[in-house]
Amino acid sequence: MTGTLRRVNVRRVSIDIRDAYRRALDAFGQRVHLIRPGQWEVVTPCVDWDVRALVNHLVNENLWAPELLAGRTVGEVGDVFDGDLLHDDPIKAFDTSAHDAVQAAFAEGALERTVHLSFGDVPGAEYVTELFADALIHTWDLSQAIGVADRLDPELVDACANWFAGAEEAYRQSGVIGEHADVPVDADPQTRLLAAWGRRA
């Protein structure tokens, strides 16, 4: 995510955000490895994205992460990550990009470094938190599309929900997510989190 949001002051997650990010990407990657040959064109809960486009989106974010966490600007990176990044081996493309993104998040000083996004500068920790949340929610999207178990890690769900409570309105005003979905009063934490992101679980 190179940035379509306004900068907002939000609370931090309750666990090590680098580990949360790694675990979220691992979970998404597990689903990527379950994609069958005929499923790459299957529609996902994300408007206008099929499975291939969704995986390409995550690869795009993964490739941006090392560059931005190293202090480069969007202008300096340019359009090198535009277009199809999966080529003829989508699984390898994701695995390689995820490994490099996690390494960048764990690099010394990455969370304290200023990250230059298109809408402004943010601390590295805030940027990695946004990446974590995106990977977590898209894990559910991919699970729905390919028909595999859609239960997310409860600890990651709680961490994301605590953070997103302070970021939800900015995401919605920026048009990144849809309207808050209706949920029963006794809905479980995952269903409530997905509803906040505009998903109907």
C-alpha cells in the first residue's frame, strides 16, 4: 500500500507488529499454495479483483515494503512495481516477496524510520501495521474465493480490531473500504472485524 489514506493517529497493536505481520503473511501464503489451477480467475470479495489480482496486490505491497522501510520515496521507486508481478509462477512470486518484506520489517531501526507514503510521512511501525491488517483481511478474502477454511488467527484478529477501531473512519472516508456491514449483537470477534472492513462473513 503506497498510500491512499489520510494520516491518522491510531493506537498500536498489542503484540509485536513485526511478528503479527509475519504471521499474517504466512497465513495468506498458506492459502496461495492451496489455489488450484482453475481458480486464478475466480472472483473474490474485493470489488473487481479475481484471485490473481488479489495475490498480485499482496505481492505489490510486499515489494514496496523493503523500499519504503529503507527510506526511499514513492517518486524514487517510480512505476517499477506496476502491472502484473506474478508472471508464470505466482506462488514463487508471493513467497519471495513475502520473505523479503518480513526481512525488511525486522531490519534494525525499521519501525522507527520515517516512511514516505504518497499521502505523507508516517513512522515505520504505523506502515507495517497497515500492511499487517491488509494481509490479515485479504487472507479471509482469498479463503472465501478458493473455498478453504476461513478462520483467522484469533490473536491477530484481536490485535487488528484494537488498532482498526482508531483507523476505520479514515479508511472509509478514503474509499478504501465499504460501509460497515450489519452483524448480530452476539457476533464473534472475527465477524465483527470483517464487518468493520465492509465484509459480510
